[in-house]
Amino acid sequence: AAAVGALTSAQRLRRAVSDLLASCGLDAVITYTFVAAEHLAALGLQAADACLTPVALANPMSAEKAVMRTTLLPGLLTTLRDNVSRQNYPAHLFELGRVYCAPGSQPGAPSDVLAGSGSLAVELPRELEAVGIVLSGPLVSENWTGIQRATDFYALKGIVDRVLDGLRAGERSYTRGAEPFLHPGKSATVVLADRPVGWLGQVRPDVAAAFGLGDNEVYAAQLSLEAMLPSVLGTA
């Protein structure tokens, strides 16, 4: 029988990912779950992309918080911009949080339905747990010299690999990236046990500039915790 008060598999995964990224020198942040619709548009997503069909709030606090986020990237990029503007640089950040998909926005994915008054029903957005990473500026070497080295695609991949190794993930591979907001020659899709679980790569310079990051090189990644769960922490 399970012990009373024991963590669930999802909770253990979340804690392990947080500890592993902190051990890599990244700082945890919490951003708003509400974003501006134009921030999603700035990612250059294709018209059919589900991330472009967010759930809109009926009474948003402002235009900057009008829709529910479908990816962690806009919040992380704006937080990175704020750090850079305050001369807190280099900045290496991560966030664990939920993203929200509109009902029916993912073909074949189940959507929850909440019965309302009378014969009406309200479809709820699908809540998916994810971890996002953004890196900008040199990384400090882990050896005793403390020498800094440039952040690049391989440094980001090394962090993702370290997380997957720490989680005792199963067989993994990296295939050609397909996210339109990433540099086509410096991006990849992360695959575990033949299942895509996320992406990583260099944010396109024009996308970074749209978020007020100027000429700063930015590297980012996002992994789905739900998609990873069957392959890690002995939960398969």
C-alpha cells in the first residue's frame, strides 16, 4: 500500500527536474499564466498551430494578460528581457508550470467537459505541465577555475541531457527541429522512447528582438512533463 503523504509520480518528477536544473546553475522563476495575444503571434507560429488558439479571458486585467499561455516561452523571454534591462546578466532561467490548450485544439486529445446550468456545458482547457528553460550569456565552468564559456546549442543540449540522465530517462534521440521560432540550423526535437517530449534550440534573432532582447543570443527549451513521465523515474 502507498504510504500516507507520499509524493505522486508527477510530484516526484517535478521536484527532481527543479533540483537538477538548479544544480546546473539556473534560477527558478514564476511568470503569469496570462499573456498578451501578440506575444504568441510574435513567435511566428503557423496559422494551424494549436498554440495560436489560446483560451481568451472574458474580463482580462489588461491587454498584456488577455489569454492563457499555450507555451512557457513568452513569459520566460519577457522575464529575461527584464533581467537584461536591470543588468542582471548573464541570465539563465527555468520555470515549471502549466500551459493551457483550447478544447479540441489537439486532434485526438481528450478534453474535459464541465456540466453547467440547464442543458449547457462548458468545455475546459486542457492543462499540461511543462518545464521551460532560457539561457543568455556565458556559462560558468563547473571546474575549479570558474572560467566562463559561451552559451550555444550544445551547452543547452548538455543541460537537457543532464536532466534526462538525472531522471534515468530511457532511450533518447534528437531529431531535426520544427519550431518556427527557433533557428532552423540550431534546433532539435527531443524524443524519448520514440515519443516527442519537447524542443530546444536558439531563438531566432528577430523573435528575440520582438521581445526586447536586441542582439542578445537566446537559447531555449521546453519539455512536457506528462510526455516524459512514462520514461523516467521508474514509472514506466
